[in-house]
Amino acid sequence: MRNWLVLAALVSPLVMAEAVIEVESNSFMRLPGNTSVLLLDRLDIADHGTLLIPAGVTELRVAQLRLGRDARLSVAPSERELRLEAATAEIASGAQISARGAQGSSEQPALPGRNLSLRLQVVTVESLLVDARGGNGAPGYAGLAGANGKPGGCTWGEASHGHDGLDGGDGQPGAAGAQVRLEVPQDFPVESLQVRVEGGAGGLPGTPGAGGQGGGSKGCWLYSTAGAGDGKPGQAGRAGEAGPTGALNVVRF
């Protein structure tokens, strides 16, 4: 991976040097996260290369943008919109701008797709996917199984009933898809573009806990004790709701 010296120089809040960033084939690079605005002379992501744009970057302006075959601009989730401008752009087949929201977990909800504002002044494109779907909701927690009953004693006591299983938790809702604004020339081939702004899927329902086994019968010297019944299984949780769909606004100039 090259141009680490260039990346090391990108430390000011606003970079205006003739900076060049190149991501080699089948490699990964991350832009610095200590700047909110980056001005680049050239950005070149080779075939199957990936460049990560951190959450703190809100504006990226490029004089020459090149995305190779299956190249990927990966945008970290954030509540702040990212604006990407390219004076000239050359985009090969399978290129992708991914701004998907993060999947939810037991500790935090799913994150929405990041809002994007893209302006391509002069562009040659084979195909481009803009993926700004919302993150999927976390699954519901599994219900705990009920405790088993105890067998009766030979001297006294009856076998105890198995305890009921606990209900599974509800799946968490999916997050919203992003708002995407695309500014392109009048002759931009719309058929080469695919934009996904669906909301994230809701989390799966939590599985129910099994009922505990009842205390078993026990054979004794003079008599035998009867067994007790099993506990009831819990109820499955409910699936989470899908997140709302975002929107695409295409502006031609």
C-alpha cells in the first residue's frame, strides 16, 4: 500500500494541497479521522480495493476520481451527512459506494444508513451501486428453560412439578435507510446506477424457553412415589419491525 507519507500530511482541518491517494488492488486503506473536510487532487482506488471514510469526515472534494472494477468506497455510519464532489470521475463495472447503517446489538440499536450528497461533474461510468440501507435490528433474546422438578422421597414428600420456560424476547426494529441526493449531468446514464435505501430488517424473534421436566417417580422398598408433570414451554417473541425506507433525489444539471 502506497502514499502513507501523503496520508501522514493530512492533519489540518482543511487540506488544500495537491494530495494524491491511491489504493492498490485487493488492498484496504483508511482515511485519517482528524479532518472533517478533505480536498484531493486525485483519488484512485484500483480493482477490488477499498477505502474507508471515517465518521468524522463530512466533505470530500476530489479533482479526479477513479474507481476500478469492484472498487469500494466504504462510508462509516454517522448522524452527519457526507458530501462527495468529483470534478471528473471514471467508474468501472461493479464499483460501489457503501454507506450502510450498522447492525444492532443487545447494547445499542441499529444505526441508519448515512445520508449522502453526491455531485459528479464530468463522469464516465460502467456501473455504480450506492448502498445506503439501514442496519438490521438485533434478534430477541432466547427465553430461559424452566428448572426441572425434584423426585419425591421414600419417607415423605411428593415429586415437584417442572417449572415453566420463560418467553423469548422481541426482535429489535431495523434502522431507516438514508436520504441520498445525486447531482449528475443531463446525459448521465441512469440505467448504470443502482441505489438502495431500504430500511433494515427487523430482528428475529427470541426462541421460547423449554419447560422443565417434572420430578420422576421413585421406587421405594414398601411403595413407589408418583412422578410430577412437566412445565410449560414459554412463548416465542415477536419479530422486530423493518426500518423506514429512505429516499433518492436525482438532480440533473
